[in-house]
Amino acid sequence: MEALVSEPIVESERPGRPKFPLQPAEFAELYQTHSRMVYYLALRFLGDPQKAEDVTHDVFLKVYRKFNEFRGDSTLRTWLYRITLNHCRNLQQSWHARKLVTNVDDAVWENAASRADSPLRVLETKELGERIQKALDGLSDEYRLLLLLIADEEMSYDEVAALTEQTADAVRGKLHRARKTFAVLFEQTA
Amino acid sequence: MKRQVKHTAQEQEQEQISDIKSGTTSAQEFASAEELIRHDADQTVVPPAIAERLARSIEELPKPAPSWWRRLLDR
């Protein structure tokens, strides 16, 4: 299976970041600030709340134990995303062996026409999360990942490109298709 | 620059949510998939059980070995 993200790298030292080992207050603040982005990415990427809880727990435990491996060349956010995605990918490797995975991207793309340029209308917000999950589940891993990462406004195209080991132009091109496919799939969930 | 865009988008979403709650409008509109996903992320609550489980796991981690001078003093 092709790697979705690059392996964790040891980054060079930069002043001004918390020292290892993290003090309880520092770790609590780090968790408070970043737990939602980690949980949300795992939740929507894997589509399983229990697995998302496991990933979030494991990611932050690893951060607590291995914070000395973060040297600050990338942002803390990017580092956390990298760890999260590697955990998700590890979970998926055993999961895919048991679950039939179908990517409908191409089939949907054929019928997408100009759907992506239209706004997405939502009448009922109660089940919005379920509808978003269904639409994301219909995307390939790569398209789903790119949409989730770029939806985070703290992440630039360059950072997403570095995280997924491709050029920013490639990310833009794939996102164009991902948006269109998502729009069609989302409409089908109504 | 990015932060300002985020702030504005969040404000718009909050206004839309308020409108829906007050019954003044029946639909929300999102300009893109990213905006919709962002809205979903903002509404997502991290289960408190994760923090509790994490605290327990950290408690159970082996404590770092004492330094050589501490071991010497403890003899």
C-alpha cells in the first residue's frame, strides 16, 4: 500500500518551544489546544468514533513520551497531524484486509459536471455529521485526507503538500476533483 | 490573513446557526466542501473519556530512572 504521509522525522532544534519532559500544565495546554483537530481528523478519516478515541489517546500518549523528537522545524500542528495519520494508516492496514473498500471517485466524477461550483445547502443540521461522513466515506483515502487537511485553515497548501509528499500544484489539482466528488456524494445523502 | 478569513467564516456560520435556532431561516449554505467540514469540526466535541484514559495511561508509565548521584545518596 502506498504511503499516504511521510514517516515521522527528527527535526532540528529551535528555541522557544516547551522542553522535554513536558510539565503537566504544558501537556494539558497542548491537549486542550490540539485534541479536537486530532480527534476530528481520526473520526472523519476512519469513520469510527471508537477508533478515533483510540487514535487520539495513542497520539497524545506518544507526544507525552516522545516530545523530545519534535525539534520544531515543522509546526507542532503538522507534527501532530503526521503522527495522527501514521496511527490511522496503521489501523487501516489491518482493517482493509477485512473490509471491502470501494472508491467511487471516478464513477462519481464522470457524472459530476459542474456541481462543485454550487453552494452546499443544508436544511437539517441534526444529521449533518452523518451526511458528511457518508460523503467522505465515498472518497478515496487520498481525497478524503486532502479535504480534511485543507479544511484546517491553519494548514497551508505547502504544508499539506509536504505532509502528503507531493507538490502543492498536485494537491490543488486533486482537491479540485475531491471537492466535486464530495459535492455530488453529499447531495446524494440528502 | 488566514486567521481573519477564519474569523469571518466562523461569524457567518454562527449567525446562520442563530438564524436557524430562531426560525428566521430554513437552510444553511456552505460555499465549499472545506467550509462545510470546518463547520462540522467546530461542532465536534472531543469525548472527555479520552483525557481521563490518557491521565491513567500517563500515571502507569514507568518513572524515569533516578540519576547516579540520587542512587548514590539513597544507599
